[in-house]
Amino acid sequence: MKKISAVLTIVMLIAATAVASAPEQRDSTYQVAPKVPIKAYAFNLDDVRLLDGPFKDAMGRGEKYIMDLEPDRLLSRFREYAGLEPKGKIYGGWESQGISGHTLGHYLTACALAYAATGEKCYLERANYIVDELALCQKANGNGFVGGMPNGKKLFADVAAGKIETANFGLNGGWVPWYTMHKLYAGLVDVYKYCGNEKAKTVLIGLSDWACKLSENLTDEQFQSMLKCEYGGMNDAMANVFALTKEKKYFDLSLRFNDKKVFAPLLRNEDKLEGIHANTQIPKIVGAARQYELSGKEELRKMADFFWETVTQHHSFVNGGSGNAECFQRRGELHKHLSPVASETCGTYNMLKLTRHLFSWTADGRYADYYERALYNHILVTQDPKRGMLMYFCSLKPGHFHTYSSPYDAFWCCTGSGLENHVKYGDSIYFHDDEGLYVNLFIASELNWKEKGIKVRQETRFPNEPKTRLVLSCDNPITGKLRIRHPYWIDSAMQVTVNGKKVEAESQPRGFLTIDRNWADGDVVEVALPMKLRLEKMENCPSKAAIMYGPIVLAGQLGREGFSGKVPYSKYHMVYASMPTPDVPVLITNDKPIDQWVKKVPGDTLKFKTVGVGRPEDVSLIPFHEAHHQRFTVYWDLFTEAQWQEIKEEYEERLRLKRELEEKTVDVVTPDMQPERDHNYQGKGSATGRYHGKMYRHAYPGGWFSYDMMSLGEGPIGLTVTYWGGETGNRVFDIMVDGKKIATQKLSKDKPGEFFKVTYPIPEELTKGKEKITIRFQTHEGAMAGGLYEGRIVKMEKK
């Protein structure tokens, strides 16, 4: 008898790389096999087809957007900078800025994945066409290089000469050039892997040889200095090129791309993540995981394990996302960072990649549980069901709403990873080993395990129905193990039947129920998936909690205030960050069990309502992944009646002041990476730092910094700046609007121990008829400017 084992597993993907190269047992793409034990092998994406359900619907919208985009427009700068005539006009947004070219790499991966997931030739044709064009550009460049970022040849030539200047996500004046290059490397790997395109491998090797030559004369100190600028998963890319070719020089280069400053504390099991850019770090750890598989270096595995545990348990929100304004926050303080710019989509995209590796090594159900959480409550959330557009951040601000990209003017990092997210849902539903199959995700799909001559059809409407059904088809009887994930949210025994007979097998949450038997054609396995309501409280803040039903985060429906009948699409993800939000009800639960105050709405399995606990009113609850085109809340403030009466006046006054500020706000900027990019940060002799959990920017003597900010064009406005009240030293600076001084500020222990705000009226003659003004902070001689923690343009009353 042949043996079969089926493993269905959830794996998580995030940030700015292609599909994580989780080991496949019979993958002929890679010439270097894993040097570590693999407990669960991934299936190739072309082994799985989605069936009708929310994931297939999302995939269809994703496929449409892929086909709406024009390869020649994505290739425009690649041809231009290779000295060839562009065939299409460059797209807007980030593609017409300093990070141009990053989307093409993601697009290559998306086409390759879509081809594998559907078999449709249109995606193969697009991938092949782009590779042909890249080969022409590479030939024209003459040295193996091919790229689409401005001034790329010069900035990399400077790197090769040992000239390395990094600042604010810049390298030698370029915006994250290695990050952009990594997308291209990953895309070429995927086109070779999924499309069998040999020319993609040729271009990839030429580009990899260019990178080796570029860096061969750099000292370790110079190389590490270069890594201060975000570089995506270049260590992952070079590890995969090594696996494709067996050429050790590529693995050596992969190891050089390991950031010692970040890796060192992780190797000591120290959480030093506070304040650092989240999605800069996650791809580095994905790369370390791949290096572990190819080298067996145990310290790399330990580091990946510790990082995953730390991020998922202490730096992640209930939806599986992490970071606020793209940065990890202080451990145990997530409750202070529920904002419109929480949980960047790219971060979760890459966390899922890392999770996929870790599951392969362990077959541990904990990783599948996290994958499921993030897939349903973050990745699926990030696509607009009306137009298929994508999110940068998955807002968690109470009373806020989702903002989506525009189709041809955004091209954020999360647009690129979003192109991939929605066409690869089939890649982590099933895993296997020599004994059988793992089933981790309850997603309607069909697995074709060609090597074993068996198909498994999973028929389910989960989570809209609490069950799934597996139908097996095989030409000959097969003996093996079918392992079905026992989710963490089922705290009772799993109820499973085979051909109508109950299976007597034990399992524990976060594990698997195993059925070992002789399987025949037509066998049917039915799995009950009973879901319960529960609260997930925030670390160090038990009075703030999210409501869940099984694995599904429930969001409160709070109407469409401020929408003006329009769905918010934007070139810039921060545009809606400061829009006024309605007051969000609090829940007076009196510590009662949740099933006493949340009830299902009859006739709708996934719609609920609070009963008698909402102040000022009760609320309806729906799955977070359905809360589009409306205001919502995921986290709730919980009180007893006595607690509420004691805090009510203070709580409501705080909300009133917050809403008043939001209503006055025209624009807001903080010294975080993307907000500064959105506001055209410029400066000299300026730097950022972090204090009391907040980012600041200041300028040293002789320096300055500026932002472009929105103006009303008419009517009085002012600039409100947040400072730290304990500043010392010589800090005297002018504040200027379009070159005209409006104020001089001196900071010297103004309010020790607290932040404070100063509002500077802006003369109307400086703003009249203008949609944008430039705010500049200029040092006095021998003095510093700032630090600025927030700048806000506000409406002011006419005098």
C-alpha cells in the first residue's frame, strides 16, 4: 500500500518579498536541498484550486487588477534608465518617485502566482514579456544591472567605491534602493519557479553577479553601514539564488546582508524592537529562516523562533498585524497606539512568510493558528470588495474606516504586496510529510496530490457555517494519516466523522487530530467547527478588549458619518488620518460573561448585537473583513457601572477635546518614515529620535528641516506643534511659512515631565489661494531646532 499524509496548514506572508520558499519535497527548482529536518512540506501553488467562497472572490478581484495594469508602464523607467525608448508612460504615486520599479518586482511575482493558481496563460504571457524586456535593459546596461529607480547607476557606483551615506530610509540620496532591488530579485525567482522561464534565471544570475562585484571591495563595517537603510529581504533573495545555482558566493553575500545591529539582541533573546521600523526587520528574519534551512546554522533558527514569538505575543494586535506608523511600539503599550496607521499590510504579509517557514520545521499548530488569524482578520480585510483596491494600513482607530489605493496613482509598498496577497490564498491550506496530509485552513479548495494519485476536495462555507467536509478521490486505496488542525478557539474535543462514523481520536487545541487508516475513493470526512464568543484583552490593559467569534474579529458598525456618500480612495494613505471620528460607545459589562451581553441576530450567522451594555447605545457587530465603506471599532473600553460613573465626566471630556481637535485639523505630520515622505520632508543637519514612546525630529546648529502641508486656500489657519516640556540646552529656532518668518520659539524646561502644544497663527496673506505651504524650522546661530513630535495645520477663528 502507498502511504499518504495530508497536512492542512496556515502560513503568513508579509511585507516586501515574494512567496516564502517554504520547502517543497519534490521541488526541482532548487539545486540545494534543506540541511535541516523538515516535518511538513508545502505544496506547490498549482496543486491547489480555490472553490467558491470569500477567498476565491477576493482572488478574482485581485486577478482583474493584475490584468488592468500595463506592463509597459511599469517598465517605463527600466527602459529609460537603460537608454531605451519607454513604451508606456510611467504610473503616478510612488512609481513616479524615488522608489519607482518596486511594483514591477511584485507584479512579476503576482503574475507567476496567478499563473500557478489558475493555469491561465494570460499571466504566463505577461511574465514572459516583462522578462524579455528586462533582458534587453540588462544587455543595454552592459554590467548585469537592471533597475528602475532614479539615479540608480550612480548611487550604486558610489556604493562600490565605498561612498556610503544613509539617512531617513535613504542611501546615497536614493529612496531604499536595495529594498526596490529585492522586489525584482524575488520576482525573477518566482517567474523561474512557477513559469519555468529560463531567461528569468539568466537575468537573475546576471543581476546577482553584479551585486557580488559591487560589494566585493566593501569592508564589513562599510557593508553594515549600508544596511542602516531598509533593504527588504536581500539576504533571502541571495539565499534563494544560492539554492538555484549551488554557487557559494551567493550564500556568502546573503550572510553579509544580515544586519548585526538587529540580529545581536535577538540572538541573546532580548526584545529591543521598540521604536524600529517593523517591516524593515521582518524580511530580514525571513531571510535568516531561509539561511537556516540551507546551512543548518542553529543560531539562525533560534533567532527566528524568538522574533516570531516576541512579535506575535507582545507586538501584535488582535488582527495579527503589528506596528503603528510602521514602527514597533513599547512592549505592553499597544493600547496607546490604536490609530489609522496601525498594522501595516506589508508587515503581516512578511510575518506570514516567516510563519510558513516555522511551520515547515515543526508542524506546530500554533503557527497555523496565527496564520489563520492574520489571513482572515488582516489580509482578507485589505481589499475593497467593490473595486478590488488595496490598503496600506489596516486602521484600528476607534470610529475610523478603511482607506484604499487609487488604481493608477498610489503604488505604495502595500499595493505591491497586495498584488500578491490575493492570488496566493491556496499556498498554505495544505502541507504534507511522508506519512500523510495536514489540513490547517478551513477554506473551500481542492488539492491535487499528483505524486500520491489522490485529490482532496474541501467543501465549506466556513466561517459562515461551523463545519467543513473533506471528500477524497483516489484510483486505488491508500493508507496514511489525515491530520486536521485543532484550532486554539475550540476548547473542547474535536467532533469528526468518517463516512458518518465518529472518529475516536484525541487532540488538543493548537495541535492536530490524526486519523490513520486505509482510505478509499469517495471517503468523506466531516469536521465540526463550533465557534464561541470570547474577549481578547490587550496586554497590560484588560479594560480594553476585542470581541471574537471563533477565529473571526468582530467589528462594531458605527455608520457612515463624514463619508459624503463617497468611498475614500487616495493617492496618499495619510489623507484621512485626521478626519473627525464619532464618539464610540463604551460597554458597561459589569464583568459578566460575554455570552450574556452579546447575542446573535436571528437568521444571520455572523451578525451579532450587544444587549443592554452600550453607552449611549448598543451596537451591531459583523466580521472585520466585512466592515467596508463604513465606520467601525474593533477594540472596546469595558467598565463596570461603578467604574463608569466614576470616570464618565473625565472620559467624555477627553473625547470632546479630541474630536474638537480633529474637526479643526487640516493636515498632520509626525516624524515617522512614511508621513514625512508624504509631506516632502527636506532638511540639512537634521535627525530623528524616539523619546517617551514618540518619534521626534530636530536640527543641529546650522541645520533646518521642512514639510509641505495642506492649506485651505482661504480663511485663517495656524500651525500647532507638539514639544517635550523637559527640553534642555540651547534650542532657539524660527518657524517659517514659504520663506517668511511667523514666529521664534525657545525651548527650555517649559513643562517638565509632559508634552505641550504651541499654536502659531499663520498670516492669511501667506496662505490665500494656496493648497500647499512649506513649513520650515530654522536654527539660530549655535542653537538647535526642535524636537518636533507632531505638526498640525488647524483652522482658526476669524478675529
